[in-house]
Amino acid sequence: MELRSRAMQMRLLDKVRLRENKLMWQLVNVLSPVLLILGGGLLFLLLRRRRYSVPHLDD
């Protein structure tokens, strides 16, 4: 069992890149769940409209 005795080295994150990309990652983390839920709701709505629509009779 060598894994128990092995020490793991945690790498530090680059502070400059963190500062530069902070807003982008905040927006991704906030907007992606909202967009996924809206997209799923829209897909569900379109599928229900297609499935339960009344066929039109042309005279």
C-alpha cells in the first residue's frame, strides 16, 4: 500500500490568471444553469405543442 504513505503536493493557482478570468467564470457559473433550465423548458414546451396539437382540416 504505497498510496497511503505518498504525500500529495497541492499546486497553487496563478493569481494573475485568477484575477483576469474571475468575471468570466462567475458568469459561466451563474448563467449556465439558468440557460440549461430555460432550454429544457423550451424543448418540453415545443414537444408538447407538437404532440398535443389539434390537426387542422383544410376545406
